[in-house]
Amino acid sequence: MNNLLSRITQTPGQCGGRPCIRGMRIRVSDILEMLSENVSTTEILEDFPDLEPEDIQACLLFAAKRTEFPRLVA
């Protein structure tokens, strides 16, 4: 899991400091948005030949980690 998350980088001055994939100018949010629009993983990989399947998995894991909220107990 940490191996996947290491694919996500944030560099000041690159893409406004937003999370990117492996230092490239491909933002995590762009990949997530494409997935939400039903663009297939195959299509994404064809459109971005520098991406690897694990990069897309890393984007999904990154998003999942961002939605972890503390549980409220009544």
C-alpha cells in the first residue's frame, strides 16, 4: 500500500502544488475525474503512455485515504 502511495508526489511550483503522479504533470484529480466520467483504465493508459496501471491504483488509494474520517460515537 505505501508502495502505491509513493507514486503520488507533491512538488511546490508544479501543477500549483497539487498531487501528481510520479513527478509528472499528470494530476491525481485529472485521473479521478476521468474515472468518474466512465473513461476506462485502458483509455487512460492509451491517452497517457507514461502512466502505468499502478499509477491509477495509486490515485484511487490516495482518494480513499482522503475520505477517512474519524467515527462519531453516540
